[in-house]
Amino acid sequence: MDGIRRFFGGSAPAEAFTISFPMGRKAKAVAVDRAADPTQTARTLGLDLRRPAMAVMGGAGLMTPEAAVLLRSIIEDGLTHFAQANNVTLVDGGTTTGVMGLIGTARARRGYTFPLVGVAPMRKIAFPGYDNPDKIADLDPNHTHFALTSGDDFGAESDMLAGLALAVADHDRPMLGVVINGGEIVKQEAHARATGALRAPLLVLEGSGRLADVLAQARTQPTEDVQVRETLEQGSVHFVDISGGPERLIAWLESFYRF
């Protein structure tokens, strides 16, 4: 954790507050500088430390209808089922869009109780009590915690997202980055996790579209994309094909976390 603190600096977060969503749903939130200490941010949010954690990086665009249906099953019967069964904290982008919305919906539909932490730039989101005319997305009401960062656009929150997962993670079971679909921002995040100061193993869900499939294809076919090439060459990158269904994903995660 000392390395995480050095990377982010020592600025302290503000006090936590509660976001009240419709139908009685509530989430604990904090507004932080994007360079704030993620360990202190996690403590301010009341998150349990030293437990398995995943940083989910993804979108949900440009998928075939068949792939979208399969991905919903992978998330609901695979990823979130594993998180619930093994007390895993999931950290993602926190909005209603794409993969983040699918994860939140899966958690709510199944009545799961694992912590689901959203990290997003304050200037680009809205939530009840914060009507932002410049919003691009709404916060997902099925998340349990939010770290809302400084920064002018999406991507400004990327290091805090990874830092929170690293701060929470049990050292015996390291944080895992999960790439699902994804565009340019996810490509930068995956590259940073593979090559930068906040490194982590990556699991790519092959077949989920866009960046995930670009990374899978680049294993056997040369690419001119420097970030994709460096991610594969310098990172600890693993692949699970979603066509194998939720069972294959769960089996891989059990092996990785040694459950």
C-alpha cells in the first residue's frame, strides 16, 4: 500500500455523503481529487480492506445481439456470481451505461450483497441531488459506493479506479483487472495496468467485442497498435472465451484466486 500512496500523493478526501436513489436505494459516496490516496478513500467509504478485488474495465458498444445476450449471462451467472460466492469487491465505472449497468442490474436481480464500487468524474455524471447539465451518464442506482473524482472527462478517474481495487485487495489474492469489450479509454487503462506503476494481471473476456477481441486477435496476428502490442508483451494478460459460458469463467477465476 505504501507504493500506492507514493503514486497518488497524500491529499485527503472529503467526508463521505449518502446518495439516495429511487425505490429506497442508497449508496455511500465521496468526492475526491483524482490524485487522492485511494487507501484513505477506501477507508472513508467504509470498504473492507484485504479482500479479493477486481477492477472492471469495459464498455458495451458494437456488439452483435447474440454477443450481448451471452455477455449478460457471463456477467450475471459468472462474474457477479463468483463475486458473491467469494466475498469479492468489484470496482468499475459506476454508470448505468454498458458493462457497468449490466453488473449493477445483475447484482440487483440476484439480490447479491458484495460491494460494488463505482468511480467516475464528477463533471460528467449526474445523480439525485446533483443535476449536472454537462452530464454524459447517470450513476447506477445498484452500486453500493462511489468515488467521484476531479477531471474534465471520462478517463480522468482511471488511476483512482485501479488504485481503489489495489488498496482493497488482499495481498494473498492480488487485484485482477478485467477487460470486457471496451474502447479507447479501456485500451489506455489496460496498457497502464500492464506497463505502468499500478500494474495488475489482466483477464480479457474474448468474444465481448471491440478492445477485448482486438487483444485476442493480436496474440496471433501482428498489430501496428503500439499500446496493444505493449500490453501483450509487457503485461500478465490472460484470456477466457465467453463462448465457453459462465462455468468456464468461474473455473478460471477460482484457479486464479486459489479458491
